[in-house]
Amino acid sequence: MPRECKISIRYVPPSQRSPEGYLGATVSYAPVPGEAWSRGSDLAGGRASTETLGRITRDIEAVMAGHRNADDMDKP
């Protein structure tokens, strides 16, 4: 069963330092009983593009279904 989580998406516009920009996402979960820290993991990320946004969307769908990311959802 999926847990409550916070998903953050970060967009960095193109610049001289990063001509393609950056788009990435992370997910964090509230601490489980007995822990004093939040758990989390990186979701898809890469150059700012519709392809990267598609990978992020697929990862978010996987998290909502109770998986860590889309790669875990595809495992038997």
C-alpha cells in the first residue's frame, strides 16, 4: 500500500554553465515509527526536455502505486 509522500520537481533553466538546463525529481517519506529522519530517493532527472518529464511522470505513477520508481514497477 502506498504511503504518504512529498514529491519535489526541480527545473533549472538553460544557462552558459548548463546549456540544456536540468529537470529532476525526488520523493521523500515521513519517518516510520522508531526513526527520527525522513526517507527519500531520487526519481528521474536529466536535461530539461519532454523525454525527461515523461520519465519523471512515469516514476511518479510508480510511487503512487507503491513502488520506489518505474524501474521497480517493471520488475516481476
